Amino acid sequence: MGRRAIAVKETAADSIAEVAWYIESKGLIVTAEHFADEVYDYLIKLADSRRTHAICREPERALLGYKCISYKKKYTIVFIETEE
């Protein structure tokens, strides 16, 4: 099975950490850790090169060639998909 390289930008990692911190601030420490782990596991699944994803619906992102995928119907993951 072919795998793509996954690089998570610092801004994305900061956003994941902010959501996890918010969950933790509500007293749900284990849930916050579980959320962050699930997000990163989901990002790793995007490395499967046998699967392609749709271009974003937003015109600005579509013009730049970004791909979008929904995560838990609440978050949108925006990424660039290349052959290499």
C-alpha cells in the first residue's frame, strides 16, 4: 500500500491544541487527550495514496487546488494532495 508523506503545519497543530485545551478546561482531561489522538490518527489515514479527495467547494480554496474533507461533521480539514 502506497503512503504519502503527511506534514502538519504549525497553525493546524496549534488549532488542534486549542480545541483540546478548551475541552480540558471544562474538566475533561482524558477526553481532550482522546480528541487530539483521534485527529492525528485521522490525518495519518489521509496518507493512503489509493484514495483521492474532492477539491474544496469554497472558490478561493478551489482555485489554489486545496482538497477539503469533513471531520466529525464539525471541522474541515484543508490540505494539498500531490503525487510525490
